[in-house]
Amino acid sequence: MNIQLDAIRGCLEGVIPGTMATASADGMPNVAYLSQVQFVDSRHVAMSYQFFNKTRRNIMVNPRATLVVTHPATAMQYRLSIEYLRTETSGPLFESMKAKLAGIASQTGMSGVFRLLGADVFRVDDIQQVPGESMPMPPPQRNLLSALRNASERLSACVDLDRLLSATLACLQDQFGIGHTMILMLDQAGERLYTVASHGYEISGIGSEIPMGQGVIGVAAREGVPIRISHMTSEYAYSRAIRECAEDSGMAAALETEIPLPGLKSPRSQLAVPIVAGQRTLGVVYVESPQDLRFTYDDEDALVSLARQLGMSILHLQSAAECGDETAAPAAAAPPGPQGTPLPVRHFAGNDSVFLGDDYLIKGVAGSIFWNLLRDYAEKGRTEFSNRELRLDSRIRLPDVSDNLEARLLLLGKRLVERNAAMRIEKTGRGRFRLRVDRPISLLQE
């Protein structure tokens, strides 16, 4: 095989349907158009199994076939000799193809018809270029390898989680030209992802949540693989799907404490990449665009590499904090004391949600942290705290030391700023922070 499969991945983006020739057991040929061909690795492709049609009946009795694919930019055609190996009905490959097929179906008005039953995996034995006229390949819009190098250098210089996440979003904008991005972290139970940073939206959505397995973000986290969609699909529209999920499960009353998820109303392209450190999934980098076919296989590869560095950097910063690497900054001038009328702060123990007056602020682990910081402030006059003592505080009920406490504190700090609250979390050194209270508070346990 002189031509390598990964060199012609552009033919597998689904812009121009492929054609597949099969033969029955008695040698009767059949040619069919394909809605989806997926690159698996340098020796394998997968095709969507949606109907038990003539093509599928043929490969079940005669596994050898010929596939012709076309590059959408050059019109160059390639003929692949392939052999059927197996069908996968679950797992990362199946979920990736299911998401892509939903986008194709939505674009072509076939949402009620295209339903993935399985991912048929084929070995590629040979690739030949089909003789014929073609156009020159247009120059790439950007050098992704250079973008990745520049982003890697910037991330490696970050010394805390806030700078690391901000630098990641800035690199996605400046180096990769992606204007709508967000980063979500996986909670300690592995059931939900919560937004810790976003860029390019009217609302930041800091603290908004997505259930594991919901949409491209939840599926990418659950399966530990990137999920990419090149066309708009209502099946993966978060604004509708999450609300319906809550209503269907009898949780409609809880929606008043749900923070709206940022995102485009009608994204044409989506890519969710898991943030991985070793064998552990920490979260997801999600990017989207109003443009069809915005993210290619090359974009996916680049963002997978960037997300892996992000994951290792998060783990490094977390490990440094867990080892007690706490460095105090020079003492700052004491802030003025609280002024104004008392602000009622309500805490609901059932889910650790916290309200400032009647306005919802935060819940879960971050809510528990905030409530106990306020208790120490009200009862003991404390304003200086360390990450280490929070990890050891039994009132907060952190599940284990691996929970990303820094992400929770960052989330809490950003929510206080967004809500223009009379309280702030101010970093005073590595592993240390100050609770600043500018208005008298009245704590109410509900």
C-alpha cells in the first residue's frame, strides 16, 4: 500500500459520499452510496450500519469490498480494497459515529431515518489513486503544528489553575482561530461536568453543569475519546436537551438553581475533547462554530494533544497543592470593614446550595466550601485560609484528596464576581487565599 490512509483523511469528512462495491455469494455485484465512512487508524475504517440492506447482506457472506472516496477540495479519487472484520454496537467508536451521523441526518432532513445500529470495521489492504483530473490542494488556513507548539509553551509557563485555564482559552482563540470555547471539569463522583471557564459567549455559564453521557461533551467524557460533529444536529442541542432531561426526571423544580450553559443556539460544528492525565479523565475542552465542517481530523488531533498537556498541567498543579506547597504572599493592607445593611445568606443542606438574598449563587462542593468559610468568618472572625485545611475539614465532606479543590475555589471566586456579590475570594499565595466580606452578613440554615 503506497498511499497511507491517514494522508487522505480529508476524503472521509462526509462532504462527498463514498461508493462501495460488494458482491453476493454467487458473485452478483452491488454498488451503493455511503452516508458515513470513519477513519479509525492507519489501517482501518468504519462504516455506519443503519439498515440490513443489500450491501450489508453481501459483506456478511463475502467480506471483501471496494470503496471509492473523493477529496472535497481537489476532487481526487482513491480506491480502497477493504475487508470486513467486525461490528461494534457500543463504545467510543460507535458513539463517535452516532454523533456524526446525527449531524449528517439533521443536515439532510433524515433525522427520523438515520439511526446507527452498529459501526462496521474494515481493514484497508490497499489504496490506489484513481486516474483523472484534479485541482491543487488549497493552502491551509493556519499551521496547526506551529499553533500547538506556541500553545504548549504558553501553558507550560502557568503557575496556577486560573492562569492555566485562561491561557488555554486564549490559545484556542489566538493560535487556532476558534472563537467559542469552554472548559468543563468532571466532578468527584464522575456523574456531571461543571463549567469552569468559557470564551466567546454573552454569558459565561460558570458553574453550569452537564450530566455524564449527555451530548458531545458528556459522551466524550464518558468514552474518553474526542467527539466531533460537522453539521448542526438537534439531537445534540444542549439548551433543549438538558432542560428536557431535568423535566423528564421530575427535576423541573430544581431548574431555578441551574446556571444556563453557554453555547451557540445553532452550532454547525462541534468538537469535544477529553482532558486526560494518564488513565484519568479530568474534564473536557469543548469548541464550536456557526460554520459547517469547521473542525477537521487535523484540528481534532491538535486539540487532543493540547488537552493532554492541559490535563498533565492540572494534575501537576493539583499534586503540588496536595503536597502542602503553600507559599504566603507579602501581607496586604487590610480591606475596609463591612458596610451597609446585612445580607441574608441562605444554605440548603440537601444539596449545599447557597443563596445571597433570593439570588442563587452556587451548590454542591463549592457551596459547602463557601458556607463553611462564612461560618468561620461569622463565628471566629477568620478571613485567611489555606487549601490544605479545607481538604482536612470534615464539614466540607470532600470525597477524597483527588477532588480538584482548586477548580472548586476558582469556580466559587468567579461566581462571586459575576453576581457582583459583597464577598470575594482573593488569592494570597500558592495554596492560600483570603475571604473578603464588604457587607454585613446574616447566615440562615434552611
